[in-house]
Amino acid sequence: MLPKPYTVPTEGPVGRYLAAVGQHPWRPAHIHFKVTAPGHRTLVTQVFFPDDPYLENDTIGAVKAALVRPVEREGDHLTCSFDIVLAPAA
């Protein structure tokens, strides 16, 4: 099963901002990653899935084409290829 779209909190300043600019609060379905390895910079990213109704209008603007990855069924589960490359520490 894929994750579902969800809304950012709409109470408080974020909700007032979204209302003021006429923006919906929805994020497209995605999975977050935080990857660490000795001698490399930490990477925080996310992967999105095709056909989500909020891909083109993510309320926080985080969707990039390279982060949208196709999903395939393999037996009784779903797979999604997503390469992660860490940069060496500075």
C-alpha cells in the first residue's frame, strides 16, 4: 500500500498564511528518508509517486521531477527504485 496525501497543520500562522494566499494545505503522498554514513554529509530527501493529484501543486513546493518515481507490483508487494548518493563530508 502506498502512503496517502495529507494536509499540513492549518491552525495557527501556517493556516492563516495559506488562507491569505488562497493555497490548499495538501501534500502529495511521499516517503521521507534521512540517510547518514561516516565520512559523508547527511541527506534528507523524499520520494513521490506518479498520479498523485497534488504533485503539480504541493503546498510547500517540494516536488521535483527526479523525486517522482514509478511503482511496480512484485508479487504481494510494491517496489520503487530510488537511488541515493551521499556527498563526502567537507
